[in-house]
Amino acid sequence: MVIINMNAKFRGLLLGAALIFICTNGFSPPRVVMSPTVCKRHLPSTAKLSSSATKQTRKTILYSSAAVSVADFQAVSPSERKLNKIQSTVVRTMMVAFIMSMCVALPVTLIPVWILYRLKIINQVQKEMISLRVGQFCSRWLMRLFPFARKKVIVEPETWADPQPAIWVCNHISMLDLFFVLALDKKMRGKHRRPIKCLYWKGLESNPVTCLLCKMCGFIPVDMSNNGNGNANEYDPKSFKQMLRSTKNAIKDGFDIAILPEGQPNPTPEKGLQPVFSGAFTLAKMSRRPIQMIALHGLHKMWHPDENIGMACTSRDMAVRVYPSSRVYKDSEEFISTFSAVVGHFGAHGKDLDNTELQLWLDDNKESIPKTLEDDAKTTSP
């Protein structure tokens, strides 16, 4: 719609700029970086690296990437590039085109699944699993068709090896979060990943497209007031009973659960997280499942939660970090402090904490964490 309303001359210039932009760096696939910053015991020895040199190229790249030092890892990681006005316009145009295309693609691809369900050819669980894959497929391929973001995924190989049931937690920095989590799910959790259901704000159902996606995938609504991003959440206690019932059924059907502990998009991710709620710990304790963390960075620079900034598109670089080894926390305070320190830092800076400090936070032994680090974590939220 934006291009249609422009005069022919400017439209031609914009199309030319878009073609140059795409040809130079648009169609590069998401970078999967096997992070060296965690679990040194998994790093291969020099002998193993030498012996693996004759294996297929992909495995050599994974081993080599996992063996580099923290300094080397930070050196090879591309820094965020600020966009000029023309680049920002191109990125914003492609992002709007992606969103509009999703509004068309999702109904077209999900309605046949709904018909199969209504005809009782597939059951409810099959409908939800197929719809999830359809949503992931649409997000992934439309991001390739409209490459408005440069994506980087940081994950350990053992995260893919043997996926176990877990409660997944992630920060919330943009309205684009859901689309990127869907598009990059295979890169983040591997091809043997378990199906997942997300807890979402019920207000999203006012949009017919997001309503269709969430209901077809069986995502679980949480009812709370629309009081603006950055303000205290006001939940409807009456909806909790249904939410817990739906979560138990999802776990029983073999789904993992994803939750955003902040409860709403964070308008100031560069300052750390908003107040973190303990709902994820409660669900983990109820289901006897461990918690695994994911951190997002950079999406707010494309579509900011602050309505006064909106789609300013100051950068097109985003990164997602999947932390290894799911963990059972002793209490909600331990979970909140760990999530705030680890995920809050990556969300703000796009990189992990110092390796020693990160190891302390990810270690199951809470007593090994210095008191000063705990105090710092509690002050990261505005």
C-alpha cells in the first residue's frame, strides 16, 4: 500500500534501492553460532578437532565454532549497523510487506486445516500441531521473501541432541517476537523439537489474524487489562483457573509451554527487564518440568513497543540466544533473579555476561552466586 501511493519516479528509486539492498545482504540465511561461552566441559580437544576434519563440512563448522574463545566469538559476531533514511525506508517497507503477507497467508493456509478438523478427519491435537507447523512455515518463508532482518541464532549442540519436556521462558521486546520465534524455532530447538504452546494476552484476539493463529494452534490466553506497555500488569484472577486447566491439558498432550515472564512488551530493553512475574516457576513446579531460557535482542529497533517510536527501523540486526541445560529452580526468587540477570543482559547488549559470571548464574548451586550479583540482578528492571 505504501508503494502504490508513491509517484512513479520515487517508486522506481525505492525498488532499485530494495534490489541492491537484497542482492548485497538480503537473502543470507539465519546464522547459527554454536556458542563457546557455556559448559567448557563439552569443548572438543585438539585431537578430536583434527580427527573430525575429514568429516562432512557442517560438523566441522559446528566443532570449530564451539571451540573458539569468547574473545574470538565476539570478534566474528557482526556488530549492529545503523540504517540511514533510505535503508530505514526499505527495511520498513519490506517489514510491512511481510506483515501484510502474513495476514493473507495465515487464513489461506489455516482454513483447510480447520475444515479437516470440522469434518473430524483430524482430532484437536493434530489440528493444533499442524497449525503450529503451518504458522512456522509461513513466518519462515515470508521472511525469506521479504528479508527485512539479519538474523543470528546462538545455541549449543546439546540443546538439539535430546529435547526434554520443558517450560520455555523468553523476554518480550517487540510485537515481532512471535513471528521470529515461529520462524526460527527449528534453528533454536532443532528438528527433533517438541510441539509448543504459548501463553498470550487475550487482547490479541481483537485482531482476526492473530486470533485465528492463536486459536488454531491452541495457544493459551491470559486475560489482563490493556493499560499500556511499561505499566503494571492487571490480571483478571477469574481467568487463571481456565489457564491452568488448559496448560495441564497441553502438557498431557505432549506440548512444551512457552511464557513471557514480563507479561508485556518492554519499552526500555536497553535498561534491562521489566518486573518479572513468577508464573513460569509456578507452571514448572506444577508440571514437574525444568525451565529453559531464551533471550531476544534487536527486534525493538525494527518495531518498538513505544507507540511514539513505532516502526522507526534504526537497525535490521537481531539475535536470539538459547541457553543450554534446562534447570529446576528451588524457588521463584531464584528463577526471577537468574532470568533478570542472564536474559536481561543479553536483551540489552546482544551478548552474554562474562563467562565466569554466566557460569555462576547457570549453575544449579545457587549458593555459589555472590550476594552482589543477586543484588545487581534485582535492580536491572526499571
